[in-house]
Amino acid sequence: MNFKKILIAVDNSTCSEKAAKTGYEMAEKFGAEVALLNIIEPAPATVNPDFTLAPVFMEMYDNSEENSQTLLKEISHKHGNGIPTTYLTSLDTATHGIIQQAEEWGAELIVIGTHGRTGLYHFLMGSVAEHVARKSACPVLIVPNKD
């Protein structure tokens, strides 16, 4: 396999830091370009009586998008080593957003970290990494969060 477009899904966690490092190492080996993706999970919207979104929600989104871009740039500078990187931010649920952005960008590989949750939390919430692996049209590399 020779991947030329690698999408790395990140958030502000240790496990996504490991995924970013691994994804960039693979991109360097394959001579691939990278898309760093951060999903902003939608907060419940407050609706005004005239059925418009409350300004507070839009302000929160703008702030989150700004924070997301800052996070992506920091990760790229830390692990990128000059590898061409596209920054993607999406307001969506994690699984759907990752799958959709991977398809739109034309990713040939998705790299994602796993929080390593087990037990009841895993049973109730599931794993974003597992859902992405099941639904993705391209291969998915899941980087475990183990020391």
C-alpha cells in the first residue's frame, strides 16, 4: 500500500497526540500529504422565539473554531516536519464528521487515536474509533493509548 493522502483526526488529548505523531511518521515514509481534522461537537442550540439561533451559540461556535485552528497549527508545528498539511474543522458528531471529511478530502488512510475506555462507559458510549473503522471507505489505523 502506498498512501498519498492521510487524514489524522485529533482532539486536545494525549491519545490524539500519539495518533498525530504516528500519522505524520507514516506521511513522511510514504511521501504523503496530511489533513489534520478536529471535530467540534455541536452544543444544544438555544432557539429564540422567532426560531433563529441565539447569538450565544454562534459566538461559542466561532470561539471553538478559532480554538480548533490553533490546536491544528500547534500539532502540525510539533509533528509536521514540513509535510504539506491541510487544516480541517467540522461542526458535526465525531464519527460522521470524520467519515464525511475523509471522503470529501479524498483520504486514502485515516489515523485516529483511542481513549482506551472500557467497561460501562465503553458499552454506553461506544468507541468513535470503532465506528469510524466500521463505516469508513478507506483503511483506518487506530493508535492505542497505552504507555
